Amino acid sequence: MSWVAWPLQWTRTQYRTIWEKYIDLGEVRQENERLWLKVTDLYLQLSRLHEEAAEISRLRALYEFQPPEDWTLVGGRVVAQRFGPHAVVESLLVDKGSRAEVRDGTPVITPLGVVGRVLRSSPNLSNVLLINDPNSKVAIMGRDYRTQGILVGQGPQNSLSMQYVPLNDLLEEGEILITSGMDGVFPKGLPVARVEHIDRPSTSLFQIVQAVPLVDLRNLEEVFLVLNISRFVEE
């Protein structure tokens, strides 16, 4: 090869090398995109499977829930939530209404315990007042010592206050609070909350009792509505 032709040959060789590298880089980029799409698809499949497993677990708990034989329950799905410092009331919207024989005051529960009561119902929807709303009042008693009181909601922090508990009545931290049936709304014996803290000030006639709901009110997806409450009230 002459000294004149060599630079031209070198230039063609370098051009071919650069082009081959560009082609290889393009193929690598395409392969990376294909792998990225595959990983994304697998991630979405895994997410769906995780959600389906969680739903199956919740539905199994609902299915395995064994209420008294004379109860009439209807299942409902939570379609909207309203809580927090800017909410008028702590509430849920459930996809069952008067067409399913749900009416104002209907108790709402889960296998873990009381959620609240229906505040207003329309043909296909019901607005549920949660037990942590300040307007909520539930007649309760301790499961162990049977001390009675009124459970009042304290707002968005999921805290509850058990009121009108005489200073000398027996109650312990950690005790489970259940419905007493004395309010004409909830059947007797439903779990509601757990006593978290008790103060017994010497200057008061009543204990100061703080409790927390047994149900995670912020993450509900399915609930039960107890329809034949009028019979419980009559009894």
C-alpha cells in the first residue's frame, strides 16, 4: 500500500469500526428497552398478584366470620372515605343503600369489631359515621369487669374516650371494650375498642379513659351491615 493510499484506507477502516460500534450500541439499547418492558410487566403482574392475595385474605376473613344465626348481614364495599382535620365528619361511603334494606342507624361492622353506623342512606349508597367521629356515641362495657360507659369519638387520630366511668369501678388498661346493647343501636357483645390509658384523678368523680378502635378505620375496603337491628332493640 502506498503512503498516499494508506490514510484513505485508515479512514475507511475507522468509519466502518465506528459504524459497527453504533450498530452494536443500537442493538444493546433495543435489548435494554426490551428487558425494561419485561421487568415492568413482571412488576405489574407481581403487584396485581399481591393485591389479589390481600383481597382473598380479607374476603376469607369475611367468609369465616360466624355471626349469630338470627342476624341478617349484607356485605358492602367502601367506595369513598372522608376523614381528617378538614372533614365535616369522619365517615365512609358504602355501596349498599335502601334497596338492600339498609336504613339510617344500621350498625356497620367487620369481623374485628364495630366500624360505625349508617348516618344517611340513599337507594344505592350509605354514608357511615365512624366511631372515632366526635358525634359518635356507643354504649359499651368492659369485657372482663363489665364496667359500663359511653364511648365517644375524639376525631381523626383514631382516639376514643370512654366517659362516665365512676372512679371506683374496675377497669384495666388493655381490656377489650364491647357493646352493651343499651343504646338501642348496636347488638350486645360486639368488640369495639381496647383501653389504652386510664387516669384516676382524686378531684374527679370519673376515670379518664382513653381507648383505640380494634378496627383500622382508615384502611377499610369491605364491611358488614347488620339489617335486623329493630329486633335487637325490641329484645
